[in-house]
Amino acid sequence: MLELPLPQLARLLHSGEVHPRDLVAEIDSALSGLTPAEHGFAHVDLDFALAQVEQLDTIPRDKRRKLWGIPIPVKDLSPVVGMPVSYGSVSRREIPDATDPFPEVLLNQGALIPGKTQTPELGMSASHGTCGHARCGQSASAWSHAGWVIGWRGRGGGSGCGAGGARVGWGWVDSHSRRLDGPSGV
């Protein structure tokens, strides 16, 4: 299902033909057996995503937001309560007590956060093509994963998407702007 265009996936989720739990299982299957360098995630927490699914199930169909049930991993630069954040550094690891505003918006719109994607240390990089995440190693650029058109600056997020961990991810363009990676239309 994660290969479907986002508008189609959103329609299937909203109609009940696909359940977010199915997407979490698909992510689990896609990432199974891959190393962090292969899948592009710094932290995967499918139990966290399943807990989100339980919350989403309580929302009546007519009240579901646009991103209801769509998995969107966030960069390991933004704190999310319940997930560690290292900012791509081997010497930093925090358990945040607050969620960064951007992932909070995603959560409020009904998105699932199945994990955190790799980033160069503190989000700074002068190279192109790989994410030099100190904790997880080098992850391949999104461009190396056939069928995905993800901005090269996303590196870890793009790799996570390309490995089948999600249909859309988010990343940094530079030190002050953020974007969603992936096809538009949702």
C-alpha cells in the first residue's frame, strides 16, 4: 500500500478499505532484516506507531484529518515525546519532554510517526549523496532507490522512504526551512 500515490492511499484510509495498522505492518516487513545504513532510520518505533493507531481508531470517520493514518517519519533533528533524539550525534541522546512544533502538526493532522530518520551530525553536511549519521553509518541517497523522487538534501529521510519505511518523509532544506519529501497531492 505504501507504493500507492498519496491521494489514493488517503482515500483508502478514509474509506476504511485500508487500516493504518496494515501500513505499520508493511513498514515492519519492509525494514525487517535491513541495517540502519540500509533503511535510513536512526530510530524505529513501531510500537509507538501502533499506539498512535489506537488513538486514531477513536476518531469518528467524519472527523478524521487529511493525514489520518499516513506514516511520516521525522528527521532525528526534531524532538518527539516518547522517542530519543540524538541530532545525528554519537555524543548526544535525549529523551524529550516536549514535541517539536512541526511533528506536533503532523500528529494533530492524524499522521503516524513510525520513527526518526538519519541526519548528519546536528543536521550539517557539506557532502551530497549519503547521510553520514555517526550512530548508524552511511545511508544511501534517496536517488539510489528506484522509483522515488526525493530531494537530495533529505538523505536519511529519503533513504527511509526509498527502503519502504514510508511513502513520505520530511527533511531540512537548510538550517531554517523544512519540507515534506515525496509526491504531492495530499
